[in-house]
Amino acid sequence: MTVEEMFERAEASMLVECMGKPCRIWTGATSKGGYPKAHIGERYVGVHRLALESRIGRALRRTELACHRCDVPACIEPAHLYVGTPADNQRDRRRRGTANPGLCRVTLTKADVRRLYL
Ligand SMILES: [Zn+2]
């Protein structure tokens, strides 16, 4: 996948209401934790990191994380992401009670499933 193809796929991602916030859900591959991933050339990258980098206009440092304000790991909506540290991420997870994933459940319609998998 090229960067251009990744952004095209991001544009075609699914918008869903989750906890009252419109998230843009990545419909491609995800990590075991549910984070959006894509092969760009030889690299396996976090799509949410690229989405945040496009919003802030610079690459994230190795020590910086793309943290979700919406707490939806597959979300790639740039406005829902912020530059954080591992400590920020842990604090957010404790505050939201999301040390265990699965707080947000999205109900897919038959049309959503067709769009995603057929
Ligand atoms: Zn979101």
C-alpha cells in the first residue's frame, strides 16, 4: 500500500456515532489491540499516528503517542487524537476505566457489514 492509497482508504472509512462522538473507523487491518495498521512500503504503520501527524504538520517522535480522546482504538479522526506520552495514555485509560478494552461497542447494520467485508 502506498501513502496515497492509505489516505484514500482513510477517506472511505466508516463514520459511526460512538458515545455521542462521530468517529472515523478504519476498516482495514488492525493490531491485536484494535489499532489501525497499514503496510506502507516495507513499514507496518499506525494509521492513527499518520492521521495525527497530518493534523499537526510534523512526524511524531518515537516517545510520542497518538492518544485517542474518544477512546476508540480504531478511530482515525484527526480531531479525536492528541500527542501524548505513555504516562498520558495510562492516565487516560485509568480515568476512563478502559484498562480493559471494550468500553465502546458499535452496532453494525447489515449494510455496514456488506460494506466492510463484501
Ligand atoms: Zn474517535
